[in-house]
Amino acid sequence: MMAARALLSASTRCLSRATSSGLRPSPSLLSHGVKLATPTLASLTSNLSQLSLTSRALSSISAEAVPQGPPITYLTLNNLHDNPGARKRNVRRLGRGIGSSKGKTSGRGHKGQKARAGKGVHPTFEGGQTKFYKTLPKVGRMKNHKFKLGLTKVNIGTVQEYITMGRLKPQRSDGVLTMKDFVAAGIMPNSSIKTGVKLLGKGKEFLTDKVLIEVSFASAQAIEAVEAKGGYVATVHHNRLALRACLKPHKFPLKPAAMKKDGDDSVEGEDEYLLPKRARPPPKYMEYYTDYAKRGYLNPRVQLERKERGLKEILLGRVPNHRRIFSHPASIFFQRKIANFETLEMSSLSVEECDGHSFVCSVFEVPNDGLSDTATEERKGWIPSRAFLEREEEFDIVMVPYDEFGTGSDQVPSRTSTSVSDSSDQPMGVICRRFTDEAYVSRWGQQHFDKQYTQYGIDTIWNWGEESGLKPCSVYLRHCVLASQSCGKECHDSFLDVTYLVDRKTTIREYLKMNPEVMKTEPPPELKHRYGG
């Protein structure tokens, strides 16, 4: 209201000044009856309200229609200053008197740790009490630390490149490329191999040769590329000693002349040195080296493939007038804790004579430590060695004839039968046949029998009757089924149909049909490499 009254008084003053200055209204306005009158307070208030609404609408329209730029700053006397960084302020020097505000103690105060010279205490210093990081327990390395071994990496494309140049020769006698071959070819220096070599799949499209490679680790792409060309990859554990034996075999003592093979007059190579046996992988690497997908050398299938390359002959044979039977407990099952005493699932496999029966098995040559050279009339020129007897201590080792009916590299060997050359046309093989308790005690002694069986509550090995209820050890039976399956259809069918329980009536095929859970019985983790089929 006060603003309206002020506006009314201002309008009155303007009108009176215009009248006094001689200004008159237009005659046309007067002819139309327009009267000029002094505005009242109500009319001015109404006009002011309409004017404010119009100004608000115009301001909103202009704000929406016209984009607003940055505010304009005008240069005035009160905002004059230098550009940033144009003038450098003087650094206030310390110890220049009390007038400088940094004199005497230089702003450090009196005494105390922070008043002393030097860089001060360590950030973890807590006044003398135990540091916080020492209050926390020490923990082991994380699980993924096994992938941080500092492995020397080599690509499969690089291997093919060096083969093409002739610096790698995969077609030699053994044909297996190792880390030593990579060093000799110049792919990597000897000093760069600290913990092993990992084979990678880069450049796999350039691989054309069939190669056999043994490394510490290998990627899935590298394994797939090598095997696609008919090659072979095996991952082998190397501790420091094994790594030294692989890279520098000449650092080890020479073999005595008596330990060299007959006709071996070589003067170079690893065969002339006494190299240590390869150590067992630690538990954290056991899963890797027992996995077939990683081609671990402890996997049974990989071991069979490795042995296949070292055998002179691989064939299948049929043993006549014999059958296989699960009829005796094995002490090794007690020691490895895979026998079930409650259900009597603790039986192992043996062979017994039976007219009219025959079974199929794979045949392979006896290793050098399997048979000795001592000839006897009873054994027809051979006797089992001490190591062979200790490995198969509860059996009678005998030689029987067999019939060959299958050969070729597509057959996989097993340990069911071994081959020994004979002068006659009928091939002869060594098998592990049923024994007697008396013969066992006569060979090894009563004390050994008590150690192997009596302490577990077993008073007999071979005198289990047909009604005893003795059953095969589930872990071992699963292992046998998988092993026979890998040997081919003939071996697998023969094992299922010509292998019996202790009653001599129930076949393994019938037993598995009644007890399908047997094939789901997994061995303990530490025995997967031994009972994995």
C-alpha cells in the first residue's frame, strides 16, 4: 500500500508539471468524451498488479527461449588482481627472529618428538607399544599362489618354428622333447628355467609336425593342438633336484659298467649317469598331476600311454583253462584303508585253473627287474626276481601258455599277464595264480603273516569258502572295470563275464547289476592316481 501511495503521488506530480508547462490533451480525445482525471489509489493498485504479472510471464518466456551464458564480470577497481601464478609469494624462512613469526623454535614448539631433527618416526610407530601388523597372525599363501611359480613359457608356434629350422629334432630315437632340448635349441637360456616350463597354445595354427613333449605345465589349447596332429603332451613335476637332473645330467656321477645294459656302448646321453628318482609332487600339486585333462603323469591313463611307447609289442591274448576270481583278502587294502570289514568287501583278484574256461587279457613284456637270469629245471629257464615276488607276495607265480589273437597300437596294455619268450611255438606268459596259506607261511614266515593279516583279524588268506560272503573291494573292483574297459571290448566283456565272486557262480556283470553303487565308489584323494582305472 505504501508503494502504491508513493506511485500515486509521483503520478500526480508528473501530471501537475505537465499542466503547468502548457501541455494540453488532444482535441480528438476531448471530442470523444475522454476525460482526464487524476488516478485513484484503487486503479493504480490494479494496474500495478497486472504489470507485475505481465513482467513475470515475459521473464519466464525469455529465460526459456534465450539460453543463459556465464555471468559477465566487469572490471572494477575492487576486483583488480594478478593472474594466478603471476607473482610468487616469498617463502617464509625459519629462524629469522621473532618478528618473522617463525623464529626461535621455527613453529615446532618446545621439545617433544616432533621438535627433533630428522624425518620423524615410522608411520607404523605407535608410541612404543606393539605395532598393529604384529598383532595379526601369520597366514599361509593363498590357493592361487600355485599359478605364480615364475614358469618359463614357450609357445607351440615357437616349437614348430625351431623344428622347421632344424634346431629341434622330434624324430629321434625316443622322440620326446624335454626342457633340455629347448635349451639346446636356443629357445630359452638354461638360467631362465627356475621352476619349470609351461607350454602355451599361441601359434597352434602353424603346427604341422607330430611332437611328443614333456613339460611342467601345459595349457588346454596346447594339449589339443599337439594331440590333433597325433602328438603327445605329458605334464611332469620337477623339484629342484629333478630340474637339475633334467637340465644338467652331466653333473651327476657316471653309471658303473655293470649297470649298463648289454650292448650299450653309448658315451653320451642321460643313460650313462646315475640320476635320482623323480620326487612325488607335494599335496597342492597332486590334483593337477593326477588329472587326465591336464595330462598329469600320475594319471593311470597317461601312465599306460607312456608305457605303450616303450613296449616292443602290444597284443591281446587268451589264457585257456583258467578263470579269474575274487576269493582272497589283500593286505594292501587294509593298509590303505579301503577294505570294509563289516560287509566283507575286501577281496582281491586272482587266477585259478578251471577246465573249459578262458579269459582275455593284454600281454606285455616283463620288465628287466621282473625276472632274474637264473635258470632252473622247475621254472624252465626263469625264476621271478625278489622285487617281483614282493610286489605279488600272496600269489604263486607260474608260467602258462596263451593264444594270441590281436595286435596293434590301438590296444592298451594291462598288468594281468606278462610275456616271456619260449623256444616252442606256443607263447608262454607269467600269471599270478592262487596260492595256499601253508605255502605263504613257508615263503615269508609266520611273523610276516601276522603282520600282514592277523593284526587285522584275518586268520586265513585262501581258505574262504563259497558261503563265506566275501565280496570284492569296491574301490579295487571299480578300478578293474575301468582298466578293462580301456583295454578294449574283448577285455572288458571277458572281465565282466568270466570273472566270478567267491561262490564261483555270480559273474561281475551280475554283481554290478545288483550293486550299481560300486561304480560310484570313489577312492580317497591320495589314491586316485592308483585306483583311477
